[in-house]
Amino acid sequence: MKQEFLKGVAGTIRLTIYSDNIAVVPASGTITLYTPSGGVLQASTAVTVGASGEMTYALTATHTATKDLNYKAIWAYVVSGVTYYQTQLFDIVLSILAIPITDDDLFNELDSLRKAANQSKGTATAGAVGSITDTRRQEADNYWKGGTVEIVSGTGVNQKRSISAFTQSTGVFVITPNWGTTPDTTSIYVAIKSFTNKIQASFEKLSTMLYDKGKRDSLIMESSQISVPLVYLSIHMIALDLMDESDDKWARLATIYWDKFQQSFNNMKLDYDEDESGTVTEDEEQQSQTSLRVGRA
């Protein structure tokens, strides 16, 4: 999905290059920016290269002064003395969407997903104010990131926290916010893996569908407006992963929630402020046949 920047607001454009599924760390890099019509927006200038290999460049409000689609960034980066090039497109828009749902929204819609989520029970080998440790864990780094951990017995019982990181070599779950009561070796916990990746993939698919409707740079929309279709699409994608046979429970649910998604998406009301007047005129308004109300309870 293309990066989007809010009109007239500074932001940071980013790029990471991969080779054989591993991030490449350039020795240095530059970037040149072009307008959609091909004019030079920013002459070649140095970028910041992070330790992870991510290259970044800070866009100013001058760079983002005019809304439009398909601005172009030409990155030049040096690896082992050789200069390589990468072209990246980005948009400047009137509104930017963010993911407005969590696992709980999915569970509230379809409670059987709670049991379908990967869960694992264990006993802590150590605890700290901002973490819980189980050195017996073997999952990959950040396997549990985005999920939750709950103390179900022992010290700190009935506390539930979000997992912000997990490290395989140490077995440490980093949690947020901090524990009220720090767990210890008597603490029995349950870790629940999140559907964060599926929610993210669904958000990107939905965003692409909105883009394909056209005039994305003029679209006026807040994130809460996509809550309902995003829940339906996420459940559809999760159900596809969980199904074993073409006619089992999850296959049927995948079909049901795809239909629900299509209906809710097609019923969305989309407004476009093409002339940037600050108001949406009748000509700029795309009315749906039915009004869709979305929001968190």
C-alpha cells in the first residue's frame, strides 16, 4: 500500500530494501522527489539510514502543500560500493485512515474466534514490573506481539495486559501497561495470540478498494466509518485460514462474512472535497442506497 501524507502537514517517507528475506543496510542513500506531473519537488538530498536498514526522509509542509496522487520518490542507495535505485510512489490526501478495530471487536462480532485464537498456558520463571518471563518458550521473536497475557493463578492473578514484544532467546514478554502486582514464579499465565496481522492485511485491502473508487486524494472520511466493513473483512480472511474443508464451519463463515463485507462496503457513503472549499457540495457527494452507521459501543 502506498504511503499517504496529509496535505500541508510534515511527515516521514520510509523505505526498507530486502534481499533473500533479510533487510539490506545501505552505507548511505539519497532521495529525489517529483510531482505527479514530473516536476522536481526536491532535488537529490541525503537520507537517514537506520541500524535496521530503514531509510527515512523528513517531508516538510512545503513538500505536502498540494493534494494529488502518485508523487514519485527516487531513492539511490549504496551497498558494498554499488549504487542501486528504487522508485516509490506516494499520495498527498485530505484525510488519512487508521485501523479503528481490535481483536475484541472481532470477538464481539463472532465469539467463536476467542477459542480459535492460538493460546498457550505456562508458568512464569521470572517477573518484572513491565514483563513476564518463561524461559521454556520456543516461539519466534514477536510471535506473541499484539496479543494479550493474563495471570490466571498465583501472584498477580486476574491481571491482563497487552504484549508489545516477545523475545525467543530469553522468553520475555514485554507488556503494556505495567503490572499492578509484579508476577513471580508462582504466576500461571495464558498468552493469546492476536489477529493483528489479519486486521492489518484486511485494512490494506479495504484501503486499496477505496483507492480504486477514484479521487482518493479528495476523500473526506474518518477511521470510524470503516469499522464495520473492516470487522467483516477481517473475519472473512481469518475464516479462510482456519477452514480445513470447503464445506466446514469456517468455509461457510468465510462466505457469510464476505457477503456481509461487500454489503457494508457498498453501502458506505463517500464524500469528496474536490475543490477544497471545506464543505462537500451535492456534486461531490456519493450517496449510498442505505445509510451505514458504524462506531464502537
